[in-house]
Amino acid sequence: MTEVIAGEDLANGVRIDYIDKTNRYYGDYHRVTIEISLSFATDNYETKHKFQELSRMGVAGADVEAVKSRLIATFRDGPMPYMNKEEFPDRFKLTLKKRKSVLLPGLK
């Protein structure tokens, strides 16, 4: 299963999508995985960037929805205040550029 289960637009032009990648791996036990994806107003929200993946293993079928809600709530309490800052979009894009320009050892 891969679907956007929620989304938020921040005042600084950041769009956050919560993508459900939960799967059942044994009997009635699931690996609950929520991928946090970002897009930016300056790019017309066209390009999505993976920001973080939240997951919990061994979740009983009856608890899956509650665990999804808790993972999203934990994310909102943790990194969300930082992401609301006005300079976040520019800093994040700069970090992406730095990551792409790093050469692997032995490659030239």
C-alpha cells in the first residue's frame, strides 16, 4: 500500500505529505511505515523530496491506525517547529545540492 494519507501546507511554502507504506509481514502483524515527503511553493509543488521515514515493527492489526496517528503526532511535535521557520526551504534545498555534489571514494 502506498498512498498519501494526510498533508499539510506550512506558511513558509512547504507542503508536507504523509505517505502510508504499511505492510503485513506475518499473520496479523504489520510494519507501519509513514514516509514524510516535502515539496516547495518555489517549485510549484512539482518535485517531491523524501525527508524522513517513520516506522514501527510488530504492530497488531487492530492497532495499525492508532500507531499511524501516533507516528504523525510525534513528527509534528519534533521536527515540525523547525520546518515552520522561514529559512527552512532554502536550507533544505542547499543541503540537497551538497548531498548531490559529494563524490564517492574512488570515483572521479
